[in-house]
Amino acid sequence: MSLLLKGNTGDWEMVIGLEVHAQVISQAKLFSGAATAFGAEPNTQVSLVDAAMPGMLPVINEIAVEQAVRTGLGLKAQINLVSVFDRKNYFYADLPQGYQISQFSQPIVGEGTIILDLAGGESREVGITRIHLEQDAGKSLHDQHPSNTYIDLNRSGVTLMEIVSEPDMRSSEEAGAYLRKLRSIMRYLGTCDGNMEQGSLRCDANISVRHPGDELGTRCEIKNVNSIRFVQQAIEYEARRQIELIEEGGVVDQETRLFDSGNGTTRTMRSKEEAHDYRYFPDPDLLPLEITQDFVEGIRASLPELPDAKKDRFMADYGLAVEDAGLLAAERVTADFYEEVAKGRDPKLACNWVTGELFGVLNKSGKSIEESPVSAATLGGLIDLINDGTLSGRLAKDVFEAMVESGKEAAVVVEEKGLKQVSDASAIEAEVDKVLQDNGDKVAEYKAGKDKLFGFFVGQVMKATCGKANPGVVNEVLKKKLGG
């Protein structure tokens, strides 16, 4: 698929970089002991530090530092043993201090890489520029009163990792793949839950356009987009807007824009600030953050098997195709579910049932794999009944539907519904004789050379036995009866 966009003046190329704000999984905030649970009553999780009361001093949360280092290691990034917290000065109602404690010139994590999983099993590398730690702001509530805005400071001071990519992406699909992969890695690591609908993962998209080979164009930043689908829509719209503007003789202004998910458009929010507009300076209340190489190596030793390694292992050990392996490895809970189903069984058959029937049911019901009505153990039990000849593939699908509805194990459903596959050759032979007797004209046609009718006879026997006949035995008996 071409990554170029068509315009009146030729082909155009998107240049995309993403800034992702990932809320760190921690029981306390970055500089205070206040709780971080989602959904609490407004302003019930606010310490004196979070509310910026006079004389309150920040104290760094070691778990937050560990989580940033863990994320950096998961992205194969440089870990900086010395980093500095700065004050980023701006004024807004939900920022009590009048500044945000962040990192600017000396972040905790430097350059890294992430591998995108693209359609058709293709992959490509995108650079990570940096990861820095910072406080989240509070939240402005505009829907609580007809004319007033309310402020909830529960989120104020919660730890954020800002993960900044290089401008290496060239399509909305690549941006979507980047966000999915980044979220997957952080979930594997246990550093961010990635729940965009709860605001724990938010994305700013930087977009510019150019003719291939030209210098970089002027970029616009689309701020705080809260779903992968909306990020892709915003990129598509913004790229088209910039192309049309330039081709009509206009100039793209560097600015911050908002995405309106209702009509799929972006609109101006404010002119884009440069770093000097924030008047960064080192926070006088915080010493430089110094960590040791032993601290880093201790975290490295505790890292789990990550998605790329798991995908490679699924291909090597289970013989799975690259797309199936990538699909199953994308989320840790899905990978664990699959491995339990596949244990001691045909891994490709297990893959087919997980990615086919099970995913179909989950997608239809809007459930996650953690909410699956069929456990890994019970799905494995169903596959066992296929392997030992109790069920045909067709009957197994009927049994699976009943398992989804009832929550019962496969063997129980088979017993209750009398769905055991018939493999007795004499019983099947009797059904075959009846089918051939009832379709003498078709038998004559088959023997005259119309070989395709063999499938018709198989279908009639299966119909007569309500799908219970063992297809392999049916084929053998038919070949014998039909003379070949």
C-alpha cells in the first residue's frame, strides 16, 4: 500500500511524530503519598503538595522512577543515571502551582526503538527520542454547571511518562500500529494500563506534509487525542487540510489544534509554544536524580518476555504464521491464554480456535479475553474431544456455541445433547447404503465420470447423521461402495 497522498501538485508525504503521555501504575503520586485510584470522588485524593499549599516540598516516589526505567529498558533505550527535574511555567486553573514539575534538558530515558507490526506481517522500526517524568495536571469539568467550570485535583501530581517518538511515521496506519505496540509493551511491563478511555494514555500527534525528498514542512500538533481510532482520523484530516492549504497558496502556521471527534475535523487551539515560552529552569526544591547502574540492572533482570520475543518464540516453537503469532503475542493475557490452550496439544489447531471461534465471540459481545465465557482449560478440553475422535470439526462448533451460552465443559455438553461423533464403520455403512439407494440416478452419473458428485454423497450422509458421522470414515466407506 502506498504511503503517499495525491494532490493537485503531485504526491505528498506525511511526516508524523507522536508524544504519548502514559500514566504510571503506582499507588502514590510522583511527589506525594496521595492515592491514584481512578474514579474516586472529586478532590478526595489530594495532598497538600498536590494542592500547592505554601511551604510544601516535593519528595520523589521511587516506584515512579523504577517504572520509567523499566519502560525505557522495554524500549531498548538509553537509561540516564543522572536526570534533572525542571519547572515548566504556565498558568491554568487546574495547575495549582502555576508550573508543572517536568524534565527537559536531562530526561531519565534517552534514545530507544520500537518495532511496528504492520499488515501482511511486515514490520519497521521507529525511533524513540526520549522518555521524561512529569506531574499530571488536574482536570477541568465543564459539564457540572451551566456557566461555571469546576476543578478536580485528584489527577494533579499523578506520575506521567512522556514518551516522544522521532518523526519516523508516514501514515495514520503506522501511527496506530505505534500506539498499539507501545501500549502492549507497557502492559507487559506493568508500567501503564493503557486505558485511553480513562485518560491513562493520551496522545499528541505532530503532523506535517511535504513532497517526497523535500525539507520538512511546518508541523501542527493535535492535542490530547484519547483513542487510537481518533488519532488516525485526526492525522488523515490534518494532512489533507495542510495539503489543500499549501496548494491553494496558503501557509501552514505552527500551532496547537484540537480534534473534534463529532465531525472528524481539527480546529485551532493556540499558536504553538516553543520551549523558551515555558521558561524552564531546574526545580530548586529537587536535587538532580541520581541512580546507579546496579539499580538499572536489577530492573533489567526482572523484565518479562516482551511482545517481539514472544512472537518470535511462537513462530519458532509452535510453527505459527507471523500474523497469527503477532496477534496472539500482542497482549500478555491473550498470549498466556493461548499457551494454556496449546499446552500438550496441536499448537496450530489451538491457534485456529483462539483466533477464530473465541475471538469471534469476544468481538461480537464486546468482551475482553479476561471476560471470556470459555476458559482456556475448557477450550482445551473441547480440542481434546476433536483429537480423540469424539467430535468432528462441525460438531465441535455446535458444542462451542453451547459452551458459550451455558458455561459448561465440552464433555458435559456432548453428553447432554448426544453429540458424540459416530465412528462405527458398520453404522456409517448402513447410512451410506441408504443414501446410495435413494440417489440411484446420481450414482449412475458418478460412475459415468461425474466425480464432483462425491461431495454430494458425503453431504447427504452427514445430513442423515445430523453431522455426527466421522467424515474420514464416511469417505472411506463411500470410496469402497462407489468402486474407487
